[in-house]
Amino acid sequence: MKSKLMRPTLLALLVAAGLAGCATTTPPALELPTPQGETAPAELGQWWQSLNDPTLNALIDEALAHNADVLIAIESVGQSRATLRQAKVALLPDVNATLNATRRNPSDETSQPGQGGTSNVFTGGFSVSYEIDLWGRVWKAKDAALANLLASQYARESTRSAVAAQTARSYFALLALDAEEALLTQTLATRDEAYTLQQKRYSAGAAGEYELKLAEAERASVAAALPQTVAAREKAEAALAVLLGRSPKAVIEGHVARGNGLAVLAKAPEIPAGLPADLLTRRPDVRQAEAQLAFADASLDEAKRRYFPSLTLTGFLGGESLELSDLFSAPARTWNIAGQLLQPIVGMAKIDAQVDSAKASRNQAEISYAQTARAAYGDARSALATHRGAREALIATEARADAQNKVKELADKRYKAGVSSYLDQLNAERDRLAAERDRVSALQARLNALVDVYQALGGGWSKEALAKAD
């Protein structure tokens, strides 16, 4: 008889042993370039300090402390950390203090001699339940929670990196609008003087209506562009205030401090050539994808171990009596110890579905990891190319602006000397204004390209900052 009872358990153990061989395989290595060991840019973690603008540093610090997306990411880390604590507690015995009161009236069929009628039964003490982790299922659940915590930490650092970069870009856009507003204001003042002069010349008969209307039209074109630029600047200030996580009142007021101008900021150090390829593997989004793959691996292993039988030990130490006052007396003392070996049979189909779901999640995580790594190298190549183009474009644009300023100066002299017409002077002024506006755009593009490179290389966070935050 004993032999027959042992057969299901032995069969279950053999099935479990066979399934134990179905371990999760390590994902194939990605084809990444071989590191060459060149020196990387100093202090990628806080790349904005290389721009030497205390105002920008303060704005980014403010954003990292108060931006809503950063705060949400921090709370997500806290949630993942709590999940890890739950997984660790599952490795410990479950101990509870219990106190039960039962009023019963057994039937004539089940009552013992001398115990008929209604009675009260009180039970109290300590109960213990512990699942012996024979197959490492609970440990795998803990490993999965740990990987999930790491992924959430890298997600937080990825958010911080993105917020720092966006703050810098928004600040550059604001400085560009400031420069354009100043340029248009100065130009409008010049056009006002020119229009007033043409009015006087027209009244004196020294100029025709054509010159007068031409001066009026040129003044009106600048006067129309100026309020649009002012509105864009106010909109940019409000958007930056929201990005910084400021209060609604501060957003309405919209004032954002300014530091160095675009021309000063654009003198930032160049990106060194020949960066090591493994620099990109430090990007927080790549690390996050890697941690998510580890989480999926551990989750799949944990799901497979549900096929195995579970062994649970339970115990109770306390008292049992018919009167509450006698519950903890010596005669009422009671204890028990029990063990349970549970092997899923009908529930195998449910476990099959859970394993299939975990496999699909793991495969998705592997594909996502590979794609994130590819995208990192694509971002770096694109950012470096854009930076090179922006730098060369800025050199050419500045040369053009300097030349157009000289042309305007010569055109003014020629007009006053009567050598050239007023139309020639206006054309020179139009070209100068367009060249100066292009200079502002080129300065902004150069700085944005620099930010893109730092972000593509994984700038904006560091392992030290990760350790301090935790």
C-alpha cells in the first residue's frame, strides 16, 4: 500500500527533474564595436558645467529637483524597492499571533460522550508557516524584483538625463529669442530714423513718394515681426518654468534668469575625436533595457519552477480551552507540527500558460534590448554628424554676417555720398538683418547639437549619482 502511495510523488519528482533542465539561455551577444581605449570627455555626468554658465547650472539643478517627470520616476523607484522588500520577506517564515473563539453545537452523530450541547472553544498562540525553497522559485522571484528595481533606477536616470538636456535646449531657445528681440528692436529704431528722414526729404522735395513708401514698408515689416518674437519669448519662458517644476504663480509670472549669451556659450570645449565605443553601453536607457531583460529571465525561471512540488511546514504553539480565562493555563497548552508536499496536477495547464507568457515577455525584452543598443549607436553617429555640420555652418554663417555688416556700412557711406540709391541701402540692411538672424539660429543649433552629443554618449548621469540617490 505504501508503495502505491509513493508513485505519484516519485512521478512528480521525475517530471520536476526533467523540467529543471529547461533553464533560460543567455541572450546572444550584440555585435558592438571593440573599445579602443581613447579618453572620454571629462565629467559626462554633469556635462552642462563645461559651458561655464552658473545660471544654466542653477536651472538644471532646479529642474532635476522639481520636474514632475523626475519626481514620478523617483516614486517608481520607491515602488520597485517596496516590491523587492516583499520578495525578500517571502524567504522568511510566516509567523502570526492568533486568537480564535468558536461557539459550537455538535450533532448527535459527531458529539463525544459527555460533550453534548452548546459550548465555547477558545484557541490562541503562535502559528508558523514556511515554504522550503527546494527549487529556488522564491529566490528567483527575489532576483526578478531586484532586476526590476535596477531597471527603475536606470529609468529614473534616463529621465534625469532627458530633463537636463531639455532644460538646456529650452534655455538656449530663450536666449535666441532674446537676441532676436534685441536685434529687431535695434533694427526698428534704425527704420524709424530712416522713415523720419524720408518724410523730411519728401516734404522738402528731395525725395519722391516711392522712397517714402519704401521706408514705411520696411519699417512696418520689422514692426510686425517684433511683437511675434516677444510673444514667442514669453511663451518660451512659460514653457521653461513648467519644465523647471515651478508653482502656477511662477509660471504665470514667467521670469527666468539669464546668464551668458549664445555667443559666449558657443565657445564651449569641442567633443574630442575617437571616443571609445563602449562609452555608449553606459547610457541609462541601454542599462535599463539590460536590467529589464534580466528581470524577464528571472521571471521565466520563477514560472518554470512552479512545475516542481512545493514543501510547506506549519506549526502551532498555544492553548485551547472551553473558557477564555483558562486559555493560557498549563492544562490548555497544545502544539502541532505538519508538513505538506504539494504537486500541481490539473493546475499544470495554468502553469503552462504562465510559462508561455513569461517566455513571450522574455523574448520581447531581448528584442527591445538589442534595438535599444542599436538605437544608441545610431543616435551617437547622428549626433556627431549633426554637431560637425552645425559647427561648420556656424563658421560660415558668422563670416557671412560679418561681411554683411561691412556691406551695410559701405552702403550707408555710398548713399550719403550720393553714389548709390536708397534701394541699395535698404537691400544691404535687409541682408544684414537676415544674416544676423541666421547667426543667432546657427549659434543655437551649434549648442543644441553639443547637447545632443552629450546625451547620445550617455551624459547627464553617473554611477556615483546613482549610488547617492539610493
